[in-house]
Amino acid sequence: MRKYPKTEKYDKNWIKENQMGPNPIILMEELCYNLDLHPGMKVLDMGCGKSLTSIFLAKEYGVTVFANDLWINPTDNLKRFVEAGVTDKVFPIHAEAHSLPYANGFFDAAVSIDSYHYYGADEYFFPMIYSKLVKPGGQFGIVCPGFTQEYDNGFPDNMNELFGNDMFTFHSKNWWQKLWGKTGIVEITACYNIENAHEVWLDGVEKGEEFIHADKDKVVTLVVMAAVKKGHRKNVYDICE
Ligand SMILES: C[S@@+](CC[C@H](N)C(=O)[O-])C[C@H]1O[C@@H](n2cnc3c(N)ncnc32)[C@H](O)[C@@H]1O
């Protein structure tokens, strides 16, 4: 498995207690290999859950993070920011993906770990909503559970049992690349299946053993995709309409 030296600094029990899927900090460190983040940048952490990744981004990259989630109470996230000492850099926001409270062109980057597939796997969301939030030249990054191929006639045995209806949102890397690429809004800078996805998945997730057993053919993977928004803006108002 690839090395994740930044992730190693974090307490494994803290990660296990707060992760809502496969080790989100590893996935964010993997994604960040494909991004160029600098202190002071404004970053949307979309579907941050219990905000492990938001804390990680603030601490490791010095960026200002808007920790946006739906299912998790923002006051509980704030408690985690207080404990981590990042309240000056991370802001807890409760908002649904289709009614986000941000100005167009506000963010330098928008990232999302194990979440984007819930609301972004349609033709409309990226061009009409999500892409507008980031300034021209800004960056996007997602890591989503996916399949190594597309399925046209039903899914492999056990997938429904294991992932429930979520499996309908699982797609191949080529499918994701096309979804964003065809909009012409971004240049895709990376799109690949994470190396040793099963090992990463096993790293602390309760269903790990069951998952390995069910996915004999290793069709389940974790898709990493990064992109840069095309264009250059002249000033802050010259944006994203
Ligand atoms: C599997 S959890 C992953 C959370 C976190 N990124 C992690 O890896 O631990 C998916 C997250 O996506 C968020 N989410 C799902 N649908 C959403 C929507 N329509 N709008 C905003 N967030 C959404 C949920 O609130 C949830 O915390």
C-alpha cells in the first residue's frame, strides 16, 4: 500500500470512532497528492461527515475549511474543532448539496471524500451547481466508492446485501471522468482507482472482513478524481455565471 505519512500522525482510535466509511484521512491524503493546496486557500469539504478530513486539511495544509455536511450536527462538529484546536480555520456548516449557502466563485478548491456519489452522480449537479462554487483556475477533488467496470445487466452477487441502495451510485473511473469532462468546464488532472482499495477499505471499517469475502473478483474500488476549472477571472465578480 502507498505510504500516508501525514495520516500516520493521527490517532487510529480517533479515526475509527469518527469515520463514516473507509479511512477518510487516508483518502484525503491520497486525493491531496493530486491537488495543490496552500495556506490561506478557502476549501469546501463537501459531505465531511464528522469532519476528520476538515481538521486534517486545516492542520496539514493551513487552508481555511468550510466543513459542510447534512447528516451530522454542526454543533457536534464544532466540538471536534475545539478539541483539535482548529476553530480559527474550520467552520461547521449544515447544508444540503442542492441548496448550498455559498457565493459563486468563493472557493479555491472543493473536495469530497466518500460522499459526492450520493448527490453528484447525475448530469445536472456538477455543471449547474457544484462547479460554480469554485473560481476559475480552482480545483476539485473527489474520492468515491466505485466499481472497476460498469454493469448493464445487474450487479454482482452480494453487492446489494453489502452496500444496499448505495451500489446504484457506484461507477467506474471512466464514467466519472466522462461525467465531468463532457461539461467542458474542467480539465481532468487525475482519475484512477486507488492502489490496493481493499486494504484501504479494511483499515478500520467494521464491514471490512465481510466486504473482502463478498467481493471475490475485486470489482469494488475507490475512485480518485481531480480537476482544474478552466478560465482565468479578472476580478472576484467576473465569475461563474
Ligand atoms: C458515508 S458518509 C462520509 C462522511 C465523511 N466524508 C467520511 O468519510 O467519514 C457520507 C456523507 O455525505 C453526506 N451527504 C449525503 N447526502 C448529502 C446531501 N444531499 N447533501 C449534503 N451532504 C450529503 C452525509 O451527510 C454524510 O456525512
